Amino acid sequence: MNDSQQILPFVDAHEIRQQARLIGFHQVGLARVDDSTAAIEARNAHLQHWLDQGYQADMAWMNNPKRQDITQVMPGVRSLICVALNYYTPHQHSSDTNHGKISRYGWGRDYHRVLQKKLKQLSEWLRSQHPDIQTRFYVDTGPVADKFWAQQAGLGWLAKNGNVITRKYGSWVFLGEILTNLELPSDRPHTEHCGTCTRCLEACPTEAIAAPFVVDANRCIAYHTIENREESLPAAIAQNLEGWVAGCDICQDVCPWNQRFATETDVADFQPYPDNLAPPLSELAALSDSEWNRRFPASALRRIKPVMWRRNAEAAQQSRSSQSS
Ligand code: B12
Ligand code: SF4
Ligand code: SF4
């Protein structure tokens, strides 16, 4: 008898789903690692191609070989419990050109904290079922392909705009997962439903969607405003910011699935901090360290340091004024 046979009788998949929902996750799905072998190979080939093209820009951590081999992340992993949490609120971005645009993912409390707290609860419950059960959980916090596993576990599909779209909430969901040594029954991988649509490719102001499903970070406003630590932004980005100073939601805003299925979240933590909805560009261009601390408590936007806010806001101001002159 192997370990999993000893463990299996103590937790059934139905109970796991029920527990995940009780904790507040909006979607939950299961993926067994050995059911995903062919998909993992195809995914790794795509990822390797993406890396070979240099589409990771300065995100050298994307080269970590563990990202291509989940068993290096957790030896003995057999299954993943994948979860999604809806973060949509009906607020809209300001159309005033004196205001900067902050993308929805950063409006409220840091999603890493919100999901980690819930994943910890689910993990602890799982481990309490049997002493041999092992778990590790991630929310964009390790070399795990959150989108790939979400698709394998049937939560949604990897869409042409580079995001996972769910049928229930569109792409306004954060993804996380628990890795476990439990052998769980796989859900069916989600089928793809972009069809012939190309709205996101056409709407991207910097042509960052190099081909359907493939985002080139070098050309993506989200990458440059959040991850790029250089003193100035490349001209092709700076001139096309369209007011975005922290991330970019354009390719999600235009998506028909989001236009039809976005639903307000019940997670109070994702309600926007008031200062994040229509921040004057002039304020951001002069943001001091202490003001940065005050404005972004427990926020994913702390990844954007004060000097980056000033750089982004100045570039957005300049592109606005050159467009109006
Ligand atoms: C690197 C990264 C980025 C990079 C690169 C973006 C990207 N799409 O990969 C940058 C900094 C640009 C970025 C931006 C954003 N990100 Co980000 N990011 C990640 C991260 C850390 C890794 C993603 C990854 O592996 N990319 C590498 C490429 C190769 O992977 P891929 O998109 O899965 O590529 C697949 C396809 O290209 C496919 N493929 C390639 N060729 C072909 C051809 C065909 C025919 C087919 C079918 C498929 C196919 O195969 C590849 C491998 O599976 C994840 C967290 C995580 N740990 O997974 C978050 C994550 C993807 N980001 C997230 C978010 C919210 C964002 C932003 C929306 C934030 C914002 N508002 O600004 C933007 C969206 C930009 C966009 N259009 O994608 C969420 C997405 C949630 C969701 N619903 O999908 C994630 C999952 C974090 C989380 N845990 O919630 N991000
Ligand atoms: S996030 Fe913005 S810049 Fe990046 S691919 Fe989407 S529309 Fe283009
Ligand atoms: S806009 Fe169209 S092509 Fe792009 S992700 Fe949405 S459905 Fe897919």
C-alpha cells in the first residue's frame, strides 16, 4: 500500500470543494499531476519559446526551471486544488485626463494577503484530516504556473489576452492553488472560448499581444508600470500609456466575456481604497516616500516604488499633453 492509498479514504473531493466554498473561494477545481503529463509538456514548450523570444523582459525569475516541473516545487506532489477569487467592483476609471488610471487588481487590499489567508485555512483543514497529508500553497508567490493549473482544473481558459477567463466572472479573478500529496480526481480541463474574437489584440495600444495567447512583456504597459525598475520608460510605452500608471486593464475591459459576466465581488477587502480610483497625475508625479506609505497600506501596489510612481505619472502627463497639443 502506498501513502496515497493510506490517505485517500480520509478526504473526498466533494468535502474539499465544500470546505473551499465555506472559506469563501468563488471557484475551486482539482488537477492531478499525472493526468496532466501531455499538457505540461505542451505548456513547457510554449513557455520555453516565450523565454527564448525574450518576452520575459527583465523578469529573470521566469527562467526558474522549477516553473516547468511542479515536482521540484514540492517533491511528492500528486494533485493541485486550484481556486479563483472574483475581485470585480462596478467602479469605473475616471475619464478626466488629469487623472491616472490604476488597474483593478490593485484597487483594494493586496490579493496575495487575501488569498493566502484563505488558502492557509483550507490547508490547515486539509492537514487536520490526516497526519500524512502534506500541503503547500501559492498565489503568484512561487514558481508555479497559476494560469496553466487553473485551466487544467477546469476553472477557466487561457485566453488570447494572456489571462484566464472564467464563465462565471470573466477574467476578474485572482488565482491560487494548494499543492498536496493527496491523489485527487481531476476535473476536466477547461475548453477555450475566444473563438474568432480578436478585440484584445486590436485594443492593445502597444501591440503587446505578439500573437493570440502570447504577451510580450517588453511591450506591455502592465510590465513597464509595475516591474520595470529603469529610470525612464521606453518611448513606445511612454507615448501610449493612455493614462495608465499602475498596470493596465485595456485587454480585459474590451473582452466580451468581461462585459457580459463581470459580477460584483462579495470580498469587502477588494473594495477600492478611495485614493486609488481617480488619483490626480500631478499628485503622483510628486509622490513622497511618506505619502506612498500612507496611500498604499497592505496593497499590491507597494511593488511600485515611489520613484516608479513619479516616473509613470510624469510619462502619463507628458503623453497626455503631447496628444492634446
Ligand atoms: C509573468 C506575469 C505577468 C507578466 C506577463 C503576462 C503574461 N500574460 O504572462 C506581466 C508583468 C506583463 C503581467 C501582467 C499582468 N498580470 Co500577471 N502574472 C505573471 C505570472 C507571474 C506568470 C505568468 C506566466 O507564466 N507567463 C509566462 C507565459 C509564457 O505564460 P502564459 O501566459 O501562461 O503563456 C501561455 C500561453 O502563451 C500559451 N501559448 C503560447 N503560445 C500558444 C499558442 C496557442 C495556439 C495556444 C493555445 C497557447 C499558447 O502557452 C503558454 C504557456 O502555458 C502570473 C502568476 C503565476 N505565478 O503564474 C501572474 C498573473 C498571470 N497575472 C495576473 C494579473 C492579474 C495580471 C494583470 C491583469 C495585472 C494588471 N491589471 O496590470 C496583467 C495582465 C497582462 C496580460 N495581458 O497578460 C493574474 C491573472 C489572473 C487571471 N485571471 O488570469 C496572475 C495569474 C496572478 C494571480 N495569481 O492571480 N503578468
Ligand atoms: S495589459 Fe495593456 S499593454 Fe498589456 S497586453 Fe493588455 S492591453 Fe496590452
Ligand atoms: S477579447 Fe476576445 S480574443 Fe481577447 S480574450 Fe476576450 S474573448 Fe478572447
